[in-house]
Amino acid sequence: MNAVIYSMNVSVDGFIADREGGFEWTGPSGELFRFHLALVRELGAYLCGRRLYEAMLVWEKDSSLRDSELGAAFADVWCAIPKVVFSLTLDSVQGNARLAEASVAEEVAAALDATDKDVSIGGAGLAAAAIELGLVDELRVFRIPIVVGGGTPFLPPVTEDVPLDLIETGTFGSRVIYERYRRARDESD
């Protein structure tokens, strides 16, 4: 069964962007980039907020990112994934993307129905809405060894506990720690 995954690089203190909105400290090593590429290859769709969509649009626009074999492979995979962009300000999107036309729950259901692969959801606000609705099955955390002291949090405040099972960990040569959690389900789920 395919899953909805929220995966981001995060500081040790839990932020995906720093106090000024920067995230250059998240740049992956070659080893980590290859790992990300393998994960992205497993996706059947990507639902994202406007800021994440705009940040990742560089892979469709900047041909210099294809100068390396790894960069070209990532650009090819990223550009091919169908994307749904949630935005209140964009009138149009580019490439293999479309603007969301329905609620988060309806778009997640449609994305899951359209593929037998996993679906990723990204952007802090969008992921927060999906987590609050109980739509996220897995959290994948790439913990960068830095404290940024504030910014955009990886996880939203929640009104009820969200029990998780740790199902995988790893450490990269760049000292990044990978944590993979699956939402713990009741027997009744």
C-alpha cells in the first residue's frame, strides 16, 4: 500500500529554515544527495506548498544543475514527478505541475489513487495541515548538525499526540542523521 511521506532536512533544534528563511545550511553531501535521489525515484507524486515549489523550480529552469551526472539524474527524476502546488497567490505553474483545485484531503486521496507509489508532501504549512488531518503516514527527518535558534519549524503544534514508530535510522559521513518514523496505528485503524 502506498504511503504519504513528509520528508525534510531539519536543524538539531527542529527548524527547516532559519530565522531569515534561509536553508543553505541544508545543502547535501554527494552521499546524501544520492540517497535523496533514490528516495525521490520511489515517488509517484509530490504535493507541495508555494515556497517549496518555487525553491525546487530551479531544477527545471537552471541547466547548470545538470552539469554533473548526479545533478542531471536528480533533475530528470524531479521534473518527471507529477506535482500538485497549493498556493493562494500563484495563477499558474510550470513543468509537470498543476495548481491544487480541491482540499488537502481530496488532493492527497487523488494523488494516492493515481499511483501505486508513495506520495510525498512538503512545505511546512501544507504538511502541518496534512498531519493535523491524520493523512501523513511517514516522517523522514534528515537532522543537520546545526542549531539555528528559530525559524520555520519542521512540525506544527498539534492538538493531540501523534504516536510514531521508529522504523529506520542512519548516519551519513557528513554527520547528518536520518530518522524514519511511521505513524503508529491502533488495531481499529
